[in-house]
Amino acid sequence: MSEYIQKLNDAQREAVVNFRCPSLIVAGAGSGKTRVLTCRIAYMLEQGVAPDTILALTFTNKAAAEMRERIGQLLSPQATRRIWMGTFHSLFSRILRAEADKLGYPSSYTIYDASDARNLVKQIIREMNLSDETYKPGDIAARISLAKNNLITPGAYEANASLQAEDRERRRPQFVDIYKLYVQKCRQNGAMDFDDLLLNTNILFKDFPDVLARYQAQFRYILVDEYQDTNFAQYVIIRRLAEQHSNVCVVGDDAQSIYSFRGAKIENILRFRNDFPDARIFKLEQNYRSTQTIVDAANSIIEKNTKQIRKRSFSTAEQGEKIKVIKAYTDKEEAILIAGDIASTVREKDLSYSEIAILYRTNAQSRSLEESLRGRNIPYKIYGGVSFYQRKEIKDLLAYVRLVVNPKDDEAFRRVINTPARGIGDVTVNRIAAAAAERNLSLWEAVSTLSSDDMEMKGAAGKKVTAFAGMIGELSGMRATAEAYELGLEIAVRSGIIGTYKMQQTPEAVSALENIEELINSVRAYTDEQKRIAAESGDDAQARVTLDEWLQNVALLTDMDNEKPEERNKVTMMTVHGAKGLEFEYVYVAGLEENLFPSMMSLGNEEGLEEERRLFYVALTRAKRGAVLSFAESRFKWGEMTFCRPSRFLGEIDPKFLDIQFDADDLSAPEGGNDAPVRTAYGGRGGYRKQEAGRKDYTGNARTYYSGREQSRGERSSERPAQGGFRHAAAPVREM
Ligand code: ATP
Ligand code: MG
């Protein structure tokens, strides 16, 4: 028996070697669920299962990369090459690319991220002359997203009387018209948003039974990590694909279900046994990650939830340190105390910074923490926040690439036609749009085929537009022969983006140029990697990597991807949502206050509160050796000082697990149950506001930016998105 199998406990081993039947593994944090999946795949390969018959779905790209690497270490890197391993979105976007023609999309379809989607919604609301107060673009986009994740197309939506009534009640009866137009425009633009990747996969499988049969036959083994956070659209995809072989293995933990606001359903776990009646159920009870104190404290919290699958979870590790609770007067002081504690922990325990994480409920909390870490020269990296792919220069360049690859992409066209400024104003763009609409052309098709007269343009404007069209046409013509990175560089130069920043000489321009350079480098790196993979697997179809291919890949990247080794020895800062599945020696959870964690939105409804509690459970169970929980008595929110009460969650942990160095009465549960505590604007002690007003806003170069876009998608966004109208509103989100 291979060594890695021997190292498993009995229950884990059973779950690994019995890979020929549908399996359900529901177990607590740190019990080795992900490890079981990894070993199961390795074992299957050893038993002669062909790698390309395995479909392994993870929650993040990073998780997929780690799993692949781990299996590579157990067997050989080559062995893992052909496994279909990745997120729902990345794998099904690949399938959609191959089958795009059936759905009437180009195979080089564009993928819209959340901000693209919101911009399109905004534009539609404007075109329809609706008020963006009544029809808030963010809310509308969230509701469209939720509808799609529940497989409700505009047609189905319109036919649904209760949804219509709900919209009338909310005084936005035209929602469905916006939804319709949105879908129509995406299609015209040859674009899919993140939710479309799932919705269209479902449409493909439903409307083309032969295509479904082909993939059913191929994927004999389907494995899903973090199953508790799959939404309905994902669930249906899995169920359809598994119809033929019924060979699904899912692992998850109902206590860690933290995405219900975007449509994830714990019911998917409960339904599994009905869908696959001969499924075997494996129980993993031993926690290998954390000390007894952490496991027991986490259990004592989650017990407060009424909706949960009862399960045992114990640790045989040492008892370990108590959980330290830090109280501060202000959020600023909280940050300073945390930084101080990190510095001494690292020194005393001889840790590296990478073994430490600071988790928070909302991204807004990161700023004061950053400031204090910088004050102590502690290196850190932030995941989330303004991410690399959301920066203007990167969005601009990517829009050029999108337009070159997919000339129907009107959103990209609008973004770049006058960026950098080339004297083509709104009036001209509106004329182009009118002429295009009349003839049913995309904007680029219009400028490249119509005459100036057709578009009612005068000489000067006409010339500028023709020059622009000519440039895009030439770049597009290079796609067939040029290497991706050559073409990428060509686009950056010919578009004038590089030249414009070079002339500016400001620090912002220098940083923009660095970012552009990094993007071009990443094309190069991607090309090299793909070629290496092709060479290793004796596949010479990959002699050239096209820009189309790279673009699809890049649209799905997140903050966690492309981590550079020199950036590794840093404290990790991220939202609790972002930390799912990860582990660190020491974990700091900041801002444990009523109205923040649990969040204000969750108070007053039991379901929301239980989800916050699960989120807290996730936070605490990331810690291997130690956890530190902190709260402040006052905090700046929306520019105002507010008083805060300690989070009820602090009071819910059995005090015997806590190390409290202040009057513990402060932690008693807030009176009045779920009533939102008073949120007092600071009026009294004048010092605070003054002191806080002097803060600098550190953004831009000082941060470590990652090639990521998590925040853009809201996927990692810690804040509950605006309620879009369904019971749980969805952010237009997806981790790729
Ligand atoms: P989460 O619910 O947080 O995703 P999980 O159930 O997926 O947790 P893993 O991440 O797979 O848990 O495992 C937690 C830690 O325990 C990892 O460091 C893993 O390597 C270790 N571990 C799991 N099983 C064993 C084992 N049998 N022997 C030693 N270490 C183990
Ligand atoms: Mg896991």
C-alpha cells in the first residue's frame, strides 16, 4: 500500500479506496476532506483510471492548483496533466468554448466580470430612461445574477406571476424588461457573464442531449470539494453529468456554508442521498488541523445554530493555548495592538510571517490594519480590495484585447474608442451606435464597413474613426499567426496606451506602466507554461498559444493565482469568506463587534445570524495553533465615529477557552436578543474625530497587489450584497 494511504486514518482510507460508488463526506473543518479528495484521485490514477475521465471541481483556482501539485508529488506531475481539475467556471467555460457554436456564440466569446455586467445594466437603465434610484444598477445586477443561478431565464421570469408581483410590489415593474435587454445585449456582444457560464452550460446540456451524452460518457468520476457552497445551477450541472455513471463524490461541511446570499443551498447536501440512493456516507471525526482548544471552542459556537447536521469533531493534538481576546478603544488602536501581538508572536514562536493571517468581515477594515503593520515593518499582502484586473490601465488594455479577439464586443468598443483620447467624442459614438443599430451591426462592424456618410460624420471625425477601425482590423488580422504575447505587446503599443503613460512621467503613470508590463509578462508566462504542458504530454497541437485562449484564461483569474515566491513570506490579510479551506499557524480575527461581525444586515433574522455564526466558525477553524480575537469600542463607519458593542459570538464561546485580560462582563450577550444595537454617532469626546481625520488613505503602490479580481466579482466580498429582492440576494459573483 502506498505510503500516503497508510498515513490516513481508517475512515479517510475507506473514503479513498472505495472510489467506485457515489460518496458523501460531510465532516467538520480540518478533518481532512480536501486531503481525502486529493488522495482519492491519486489512488484512482494508480488503479488505472484514465486522468481525462476525472472531473474535479474546487472552489478556487488556487485550490485546484494545490491539489494538482499535491497529486503530482504523490505520483508524477505528468500523471495529473489531463485531469479536468478547476472551478466550475473555469472548466465549464472551456466546454462552452468548444461548443459555443451550438448556442450561437463565437468560440472566442468574451467573459464579463461583475463590473462589466453592472456597467451594462447601468447603460440599459439609462437607455430605457428609468430612474437609477428606483432601479439601482447594483441591485438589478444582483437580481439578474440570482435569477440566472436559479436557472430562471427572462422568459421563465416573465411567465412567473409571483416574481412579477414581487417586482410590482417593489415598484420596479420593468425589471424583467431590463433583464431581457441585458441578455439580448450580452448575446449581441458575444459575451457571457459569470452566471452565464453556468446557465449556458445547463442550456447546452438540456437542449443538446448528444453533447450531454458525450460529456457524461467522458466524466466517469466527478468529485466536488466545498459542496456546501454550490448553488442550484451548479447542482443541476453535476446531477446531469452524473446521470450515466452516478459516480459522484462530494465533500463538504454544512457548518461552513457561507454563500447562501448568492444562492448556495445547504439542501444540496441533504438532497444528495435522494439523488444517489446507493451513496456511501463517510464520517470523518478527527480534526488534524487545530489544537483541542480551538476545535472545542469552535464546536461550542456552532452548537448554537439550530440548523445543522450533528457530527462529532475532536482533536488529539495538544490542548494548546487559550484564545486571546483583545479589547481596544478604537479601530485604530485595535490595529496597533494586533500588529504588536503579531510582532511578538513571530519573535517568541519563531514563526515566519506567512504562517499568520488577519481575517476580517469587510474589506473596509483592512486599511487601519495595513497602516499599523506598515508602522512596524511587518510585510503583508492583501487579497481582495482593488485588484489588479480592476485597475484602469489593465481594464483598458484588456478591453482592446477583447475587441481584437471578438469584434462584436460593444462594451469593449465603447471603452477603448477614445482611450487614450483620440478626439472621438460622445456625439460621434452616438452616431456610430445609431447607424449600427439601424443595420443590426456591432459597433466595430459599423465603423469598419460603413462610410462616413452612412454614419453622418464629418471629415475630421470620420478620418479618426476610420483610423481606429483600421488599427483594430490589422491587429485582429494578426491573430491567426502571431504568438499571444507578441500580439499583446503590439496591442499595448499600437493602441497608444504605453506611449501615453510614458509621456506622463507621474508616479501613477510609472505604476501603470509596471502593471502593463506585468500583464504582458503574464501572457508570456502563460504561453510558456502551455507549451511546456503540451510538450510533456506529447501534444503538438499546442505549438502556438493564441491570444483568444489567454484572454479566456485571464478572465477567470483571482487574487490568489500567480503568487510569486518572493511575495510569500508575508502576513495574509483577507476577508473570512476568502479564507475558506485555508489554514495558518496563528489567526487574528479583527472587528468582533455587533453590527460588523455579525453584520448589521444579518441582525433581526435568524437565518442571517446563523450564516454569520458559520462564518465565525470558518474564521476560527483556520487556526492551527493559536487564535486571537479582537474588538474595538468605537469605530469609524461611513466617516462617522460609532460606538460598538463586542460581538455576541465572543460571549458564546465557553470562557474556559478564552484568555481575557479585561473585565469579562463586557462580553456578555447583548440585551434584547437580535435587535440591532444602537449605533450612536460619536458626539462626545472630541478627540477621536480629530485624531482619525488625519489618517492618510494608503492605496495604490503601497499595497501589494495581486493579479486578481476577486473583489470585482463580489465572490470574496465580505459584505453582504444589497438585497436584490429574493430572500437571499446574490452578488454577481463567482470564484473561478
Ligand atoms: P476545511 O473544512 O477547512 O476545508 P478539510 O476537512 O478539507 O478542512 P484538510 O484541509 O484536508 O481538511 O486537512 C486539514 C489539515 O489536516 C491539513 O493540514 C491536512 O494535511 C491534515 N491532515 C488531514 N488528514 C490527516 C491525517 N490522516 N494525518 C495527518 N494530517 C492530516
Ligand atoms: Mg477543505
